Amino acid sequence: MRRLLFAVLLCACVRNPDTGKLQLDLVPRAQEIQMGQDAKKQVEEQMGVYHDAKLEPYVADLGKQMAAQTGADFPFSYEIVDDSSVNAFALPGGPVFVNRGLLAYVNSEAELAAVLGHETGHVVAHHSANQMSKAELAQIGLAIGSAISPTIASLGQAASAGLQLLFLKYSRTDETQADDLGFRFMTKGGYDPHEMLPLFKMLDGYSNAMGGGKTPEWQQTHPNPGNRLAATEDRLKTQIKGDTSTLKVNRDAYVQRLDGLVFGDDPRQGFFKGDEFYHPVLKWQMKFPGGWMHQNTPQAVAAASPKQDAILQVGSVGKMTPEEAATKLFSQQGIAAGQPVDVHGAKVARQFAAQTQQGKIEGVAAFIPFQGTTYMLIGYTPQGGLASYGNTFLDSMGSFGELRDAAAMNAQPARIKAVHVDAPMSVGEFKSKYPSTGKETTLALINGVESGGQIKPGYAKQVVGGVGEQ
């Protein structure tokens, strides 16, 4: 039996043309591609593609240049997602996404080639597929302390909102291998691999700038394999021979392409001002409980109590009537409808109890029609907590209504403006000469300026407009 098992495993091992190593492929190629294509549709639908006539074909073409350096036959694609996070990610079998937020922090075409080469490395080394085959999936969601039952998720507004294949937790070994492959692909594609150094310095600087806050998105999905800078410097010494002056960097041309790029969160898609949430496009506002943590995603807006033992969230259930949506929710197995409650504007509002994978919860669900769409407002807490949070839920839900704040209605996003700098200057001097709504620390990061350094002559990034300082 052991000999048979060994023979089966040996047959499953193939030599990867890019890594040069024998690899146990647990997922058949056709299945790997299909998983990636299915997840790609989810990403496009739920995160949204960022549309920019200059940047979309540019990123796609640069990605294809990286793909052309591999020995893999996958249906590669490279897209920008409309997300302000400093991140990029790869899906099994070819789809690669770079977040709009990362583009603003990258400072040359060569740096972007390094990012796309790295993510292409994850694809060709089958890291995504292998992690999935080991069931090491991380769901994208509101990530604020709890996940509601899949029965409630069927209405599309659960804290765990779908996209189960989006962010895979790579190992440090995977990251080292992707770095090595990205280095190789960008170099073969004619880009200067020295530009990996400022890229990794920027990511470290961004991480430090986060201070005691949440872990930056890049680090959540790309664990640091060690000293990346030292490893890159070793590769430069051992793998790069001869004159590198002909290799491409293209800093100015890259920065010029970013002119007009939305920077940070787009207030047109909803924003918080204190505890008040405004959605200019959908034209509604709502006051969330004071002191609660907030998060806005394309699927739902939510707040979590300071103890993270209660969640209140709002989202659309589409064109269903409030009565239809309520019937769909309360008729599902595992959910028991309780007594009606009074919520201003709601056609249906009831207490409920439900069994989730995390245990029993109880809460309030209200269904409010607004401008042809039904919204579900749902607050929930572990069993026994509704006595403490019930009135908080009801008071906040009752504030849902038409957006009345003219300034909020007309809010516009901050954008990158490419400006030409004739002489070296400090970040403070730059902000003085080119007034910006970006903090000095932000301007330093997005322009690749280290502590005490100066912005170099050429094109630099100014941040203009927006709601508050970025």
C-alpha cells in the first residue's frame, strides 16, 4: 500500500518550468483555471473594476509582458480593482489584480513591473491553487469581529460578504519564491530589478506609517519572508551581470499616467463624517452609534461596538419589496422571527434569533424602501445581548433617510495630480509650493521620499481635493 501511495504521489509530481522544481499539483489544471475564472467574476462584481482609459490598457499590457517571460500556458489577465488598499493579488490559473490604492504609491513603471511579476510568480508556482487545495482560504468581509449565518448571507449583506477565493494566505516560502520569480520576469522583460528596492522600502514605510493601527493589506496577504531588501541586493549581485543602464525604469512617464487617479476612499461611494454616514450616489444618510468602529464596503456599511460584541450593518437587497425580503429572511432554516418593533420608515421590522457557526445570536432586522430599492438594516449580538443593544440598534436604524447635507451630496474624491518639479525640494517645500490635501507623511510615501530626503526633479505627485486631509 505504501509503494502504491508513493507511486501515485510521484505521478502527481511535475517539474515546474519556472521554478525548476518538482511540485505536487493537488489541483488539476482545468480546475485551477476554472476556480480562478469563477473568483475573477466575483472580484469584478463585488469589488468593482477601476475604469481609466490611460491606466487600464497600460496595466494589462505591462502584465502581459511579465506573463510572456514565463513558461506557463495560462489565460493571464491583469486588471485594476477600485479599492484604496495598498495591495495586489493573484487568483489561480491567471487572473491578477492590482488595487487602485497601490498604483498611487508605486513610483515607476519598473516598480509596477516588479509587483505584477511577483503576482505572476504566485500564479505560475501554483501558490494560489495549492493554498486553496489545503483549504487555507481567507474570506473577504467586514472583518470586525463576527460573521453572520449563511442564511442571512444569502440576502447578500452578511459580514462575510462572499469573495471566498480573494485573499490567500501565502507562506513565507511562497513569498520568497514569488519575489525571486518576479525579479526574473521583470529583468527578462527589460526592466531594472534595482527598482525592487524602493518598492520594498515603500511597503515598509507604509507599514510603519500605519503605526498601531491595522496590519497593512499587503502584509495581511503577503507575509514578509525576512529581509527582502537584503535578499534583493543578493540577487542583484549574483544574477545581474554587465551594464544595466539600458534597462527600463520610466519614472516620469509612469507618474504622468497617474494624473487624475482617485486617491484614497471615494466619497461618492459613501463616507463617514464622525458617526454619520453619507452616500452621495445613493442619496441616503444614517447615524451610527457613537464610538463604534466603522467600515464601508461595496456590499455593506457596518459598525462594531467597542467590545466587538455587536454589529450593525446596512445594505441593499435589490428590487424585492420589504415584505418579500423579510419573508425570505425569516422563512429560512435556523432563523426564528420574534416580535415586531417600531423603526421609522421601515415597512417590516422584527426581532429575530438565529443559529450561526459562531453560536446563537439575536438581533433586529428592518426593511426600508428608498428610491426604488429595499435596504436591510440588521443589528445583532450574541444571545443575551439584545437587552443591552436593542435600543441602540433601533435609534440608529431610525435615522436612515434621505441625504440632506448639500456638502456631502457634492463631495468629490481626492485625486493625484502630476506636477513637474524643476529642482530638488523637501516634502514641506513641495507642499508649500504645490498645496495638497495629502499629509506630509503621505506625500513622502507616494513620492518615494525617505526620512530627511528630497523630492527629485521630474514629475511628482500632488494630492488635490477630497474630503479632509488624506
